[in-house]
Amino acid sequence: MHLREELQITKPFEPGQEVALALLLGREYLTRLLDKGVFEPEGISDQQFNVLRILKGGPRDGYLVKDLRCRMIFRFADVPRLVNRLEARGLVKRCENPTDRRGSRVQITPKGLALEARLRTRHQDVGGRVDRALSPAEREQLLTLLERLRDDHRAQLAELEG
């Protein structure tokens, strides 16, 4: 379905508006697919899962919260609050940081590893279906175009944030 039809837009798009709306709507659909098929059945958010995946793939002694933040997909996330919620469920633990007593290190627990493993299987299933409408060449072209957009948006943000 064309974007104009789906959003019931009758006026012409402003420059860049159609691309921005297509990206946002695509993100909405993907978020809903992941929420319904992966996260909601376990009562976890996509951002909490992102923390678990980062910790699982990280060093044994864990990460500082600031290190988690820069690895997050949603960089505006309130990482201390995410860690608090995961800790309350026994999925992560805070440990003293021997090199800097001002900050603790966050580590994934065995319970967190088990949940991450269950979710990873479902996540991979949804991920495997994400680009099934694309040929391999279209997939590569889309990834190249999205990378170009991210690079440009990152540069614009750097200018705005000075």
C-alpha cells in the first residue's frame, strides 16, 4: 500500500517528508512485530532486551552504565532506570567497580542469560522475516541508502549540538 493511501494524505509531500514518514511508519510496524512476537510475552521492553544483549556479549566483569548507553540502539534511553528494572527482576546485578568507586559495573545474571537466550530465538525468527520481501540486491541497496541517511543525520545532529 502506498504511504499516501495508508496515511490518507491528499496534499503533496514537502521535500523529505515522504521519506521521513516512510521510515517512521516502517519503524512502527517493526516495533509492533517485535513487541508482539518477542518482548510482550516475557514482559520485557525492547530497550531492556538491548541491555541484556549488550551485557551478554560484553566482558565478564560487565559494563559501566555510561558504556551501556553508547552501545544502545535508542541512545536517549534512561539506562540507569532500565538497569534498575532489570535488577529488580534478577536479570542483572551491580558490582563494585575496582577501578572507580563512583560507578558500579552491571553484569548479566544466569537468569538474565536464560531470558536472553529464549528471546534471541524469537528475535532471530522475526529478524529473518523482516526483509523477506526484498531480493538480496534490494536488501544491499536499502542498507547502503539507510547508512547514508544515518551518516547525514549524525552529521546534522553534531552541527546542532555544536
